[in-house]
Amino acid sequence: MFAVIETGNQQFIVSEGMTLAVEKLDQESGSVEFNNVLLVSGNGKTEVGQPLLSTFKVKANIVKHFRDTKVIAFKFKPKTGKQLKQGHRQHKTLIKIESIDSVK
């Protein structure tokens, strides 16, 4: 069974037991529920929301918070010799999907 959820303005395909790195969540630790479920498929059935399915939710546990690898932005102006180098590390949260439940 798998589902498509939305978090941090991104969509992820998730199934039970998988770990996933998402945009930083506000909670420090514990469990979190995702109610923005777009699609659920399993047992020969597929349910698609228009745009969301209000009858399903995905439960996950927060494993850790971390910072992603550095992304370098380098700007160069050829005639003046102007250079600008910037780095950025995005804050992320590692979660483990526990279950995909029906709310019915």
C-alpha cells in the first residue's frame, strides 16, 4: 500500500516503513500526522482526491533534524571581474512512515 502526501509544498510517494527527508517540521520529536493525502493505492483499489482525501491520514515518527548538503551559488560578471560566492544549507527533518490509516 502506498500514498501520495503533500508537505512543505512538495509531494512525496510514501509506503509503510520507509524513511523520508522533508522540509523542517516544527516539532522536536514524537509522532506527526499528515492529513494532506492526495492518493491512496493498495489491495487492488486506488482512491484519488480532488484535490485531497479527507478519509485517510499518514502517521510518521520524527527520527532527527539535520541540515542538507551545501549548495553553492556563484555569480560572475566577466568585464568587471566581479565575483560573488554564496553557500546555503537547507534545514530538513528525517521521518519514518508508520502507517497509512483510514479515518472512517
